[in-house]
Amino acid sequence: MKLSRFAAFASSLLLGSVLALTGAGAAHAAESAAVDYVALGDSYSSGVGAGSYDSASGDCKRSTKAYPRLWANANAPSSFAFTACSGAVTTDVTTKQLGPLTSATDLVSLTVGGNDAGFADVMTTCVLQSESTCVNRVNQAKAYVDSTLPARLDSVYNAIRAKAPAARVVVLGYPRFYQLGGSCIAGLSETERAAINGASDHLNAALAKRAADHGFAFASVVPAFTGHEICSGSAWLHSVNWLNIGESYHPTASGQSGGYLPSFRSAA
């Protein structure tokens, strides 16, 4: 029975922590042997920006340095399916990514919603147009998050639960992009940066609310990325990159390993 397997997994994690504190943590390799893990979502889960992409994943750009792959490497689950894809919106998750989910699935991770809210267009508008146009576009995205996104998230979450009724589902949020008052001299204004950060917080609040309503865990990555935003001097996010525009405003490999991975681990 899968529920008891997951309880055993949780107990073994606790035991592993105790053993590690006493200098006897060699049992970790077998800790997660019973877990069937499926990683869903958009580019923040596929690992765009982290490099080292699996050529077999094509335009989905699944990275070997993405947090799902890092977690699987460290925990050796009995099965691991990685279907997250760059550019995915909620309907892409429901129609293209849920194949590996079954009643045997124990653990699911997911980032989705940013593309539905127009993430790419917001950033393009803010980089190329005026401050007022940027702020207006950010406000449009926030209005979409309030009016339309909740139902789209409900559709995804319901579909996941229907296919994996016993799984622990961890919904991860998005980082704030900018450290205000940071080291950036050129580029967006502080007003634009603050508006973009506010939109990220607004989106995260919506994701957390819908996750809670479905009995899913929500893992905020904001604390882990604090001090590592763009303009911090130690950024775990790419700024605009005209030579590789698709990686702009995505986590670096350090953002995946230092930001997303521990946030997921703490909630899983």
C-alpha cells in the first residue's frame, strides 16, 4: 500500500537525520528507495538557465542541474519521471505532462502559472518600453492572476489528484527578481523593479492559496533567493541576456541547487 510506503520514507528521513548528527549517516542511499517521483511544470522546473540540457528533451530544455534531477540523484527514488517543459502553461501540464502519474506515485513537484500570467511579455515590455507602460503591464498580469489563473490552477491540481490520489504534491513558487537599492546602475528603474517584485509576491500568494485549498504543500523560494536576486552582486538569476534571451530571468545552476532544491527538500 503506497501510503504506508511514504510513511516509511518519512520515518527513514528522520532516522537519517539522527544518524547524521551522530556521525553515522551512511544509510541515506536506501532512504528513498520506495518513492515514485514525478516532476511537472514550466521552465523553472525544467531548469532553463542552469545549462547542461538533456538533448533528448528538445525544446523543453530539461537540465541535469534542475532541482528535480538533483533531488532524484541524491535520493535514488524507485522511479523518477521528469516531464517539466520550458514555456509550459497550465493546459500544457494537464494535456502533455501527466502521463507518468499513477496511483503508485508518492511525490509530485510543480511550478506553473508564471507563463499563464504573461511572464515573458511583462519582462519584454518592461525592458523595451517606458516605466509607465511597464507598470501598467504588471498590473494587467496581477489582474489576470486574480480573475483567471485560480480556475486554471484548479484544473491542473484536480487532474494531478485524480491521477495520483495518494501523492504528496509540492507546488513551488517563484523568486523575487530584484534586490531593491542593489548594485545595478543601468537597466530598469527602481519603480519598475519594485512593481515586478510585487507581481511575483502576488502570484506566489495565489499559488499558495490554491495549493492549500487542494491539500498540497506550497514551498516559497523567496527566502532562499534573498540576497541572491538580480542587482545583489551574487545573483542566482540571469538578468536580460541578449545572446541567449530564453535564459533571461531564470535561475542559474546555483539558483537551482541553492534556491529551489532546498526549498523543495524542506517541503517534500
